[in-house]
Amino acid sequence: MIDPTIIYKILLLTTVSFIVAFTWTPALTHILYRFKLVKSLRSKKQAPIFYKMHEKKAGTPTMGGVLIWGTVFVLSLIFLLLSQFSVPFLSELNFLTRGQTLLPLGALVASGIVGLADDLLNVRGIGKNGGGIHIRHRLILYSIIAVIGAWWFFDKLDWDLFHIPFVGAFNIGWWYIPIFILVIVGTSFSVNQTDGLDGLAGGSLVSSFGAFAVIALFQEKYDLAVFCGVIVGALLAFLWFNIYPARFIMGDTGAMSLGVTLAIVAMLTNTALLLPIIGFVFVVEAISTIIQIVSKKVFHKKVFLVAPIHHHFEAKGWPEPKVVMRFWVVSWVFAALGIIFFILDVSITGSF
């Protein structure tokens, strides 16, 4: 039986996160516009179809993801400090613990800073074709973060248990490390590919983190459930300003940090094999990009008009809001399916 006070704590801190993020958005927006921190678009020569569809977005600032991970980080520190004092009620709101939330919070902030650096390079027109860090180098950065996380799990938390839905959990020894790295890199890449239309990545991430909050709650990982709730609150505030036409966009500082963190949460809940279901939209986006790259390299032909696939539908004539909202519906359905599969799995295997 779940303690009702935990539900109240999740709802309260999710609400607080939303209010705090919403409140300081005007200050962030002012900075982004004041210093013209605008993402460089691919040129008309490099990507004519993409350029035609997104020319009107020129001048929209990037780095909006700072709003999300910055809010989560500050609130985590505030409630940690409040827990050090015997203040009634407030001291009970801390959710930062070594076993559940220290690693995902550290990964959220660290990868957010790396993504911020990438965004700055893009703004300044530095990197291949002025687009910031090349995708190959991004994958290397994702891998470095994943290696650190794998070491933390395997060495510090003494964790090598891997759960296969409807079968059971198994100790897999050092094999846990490459699997962990694969999950982190794959999820980071997938979320990054999804961040291409106003509100698309943010809305899909809300349903994904919401699903993992429910799963963590069932597993009695209450601090992790609160952590996911706080991210959802900040994401909702971000979405308020990111919905078409966007006031600012997430940028790599948001997509990279949230992709890494989503994967780590999946590993902490031992539900990595449910992640492709809960994050189905991200998987489809990543696969469409990979198919396009391979097809162009090997067959010198394009499968999609533009990749990732959300741009394909846009090029087919779908209005941007229609593409985004339909992808949202898909993300909600598959997030719900992920929770259902989790509950069925528990009833069959009797374990998390």
C-alpha cells in the first residue's frame, strides 16, 4: 500500500517545480534574446527542403533546456539544505539521496552543461558547417557520460541485475556495463533527434518521465518518483513557452541532459527493456535517421523526404502543430502501454 503522503509530496513538488520554472522564464527569455543566442539553421544549399520549412524559425533562441535542468538542480539543493534543519514539513521535502537520485541529478546537470557548450558553438557558427559538435563527437560524449554512469552502478552501487520482462531478473556481471552504455547512448541520440519541432521533444518527454514516476512509485523508489515529478513540472513550464510558435527551443542542453537522465532512470528502475515502449516516439525518430543515413551512404537514395521522420510528414504538407500533436498522442498511448506491461510483468514474475 502506497503511503498517501508520498503522493502529496510528488504532486506538491511537481507543482512547485512548474511554478518556479514558469516564474523565471521571462528572465531567461530576456537573456536569450538580449544576447541573440540563436541556433544556426542548415543552409539552403545543404538542406533545401528543411530550409524552406524552417526559414521562418530564424531568430528563435536556443538553450531553453537550461530552464528544465536548472530548475531541477536548484530545487534539489534547496530542499537538501532545508532537510538539514528541523523545520516542520519543509525538512521532509528532500528527495536527493545517494541510492536513487544523486546519479540521475548529476548526469542531468553534467550532460546539460555539455549540451550548453554545444549550443554555444552552434550559436557562434563553430564546428562542421557551423553546426556545433559533430554527431560523431556527440556520440563520443554520450559514451563518456555513459561509462561514468556504468561505473557508478557497477562499482559504487554494486549493481549488475538486469530484468527481462515476463521472464525475470538476472545477475549478468560485467555485461551490465556495455548494456548500460548502449541504453544511455541510444536514448540520448534518440531524444536529440526528436527535438526538431516546437513542443515535440518536450511533450514526449513529459509522458515518458510521467510513466517512470508511476513505475518508481510502484517500486517504492519514492525519491526517484519525486525526481521524475519535478522534471515533469519543469517540462510543463517549458512547454507553455515552447508550444508553436515557440518562444525559445530546447537545444542540445535540454535534449542531451533529458535523454541521458531518462535512460538512467530506466536503469535505476530496472526497466530498460520497457524504455523502447515508453519512449516509442524517440525510437521511431532515431530509426528513421539511421535508415536515411544508411540508404544515402549505401544506395545513394533517400527513403524519407527529410529525416528524422517528423520532418518527412512536415514536408508532405502536414502543419507543424498537427505533426506534434499526433506524435504526442502516440507518446501518451505507448507510455500507458509501458505502465500496463510493467504491472503485468510484476504480476507474472513477482519482481520488479
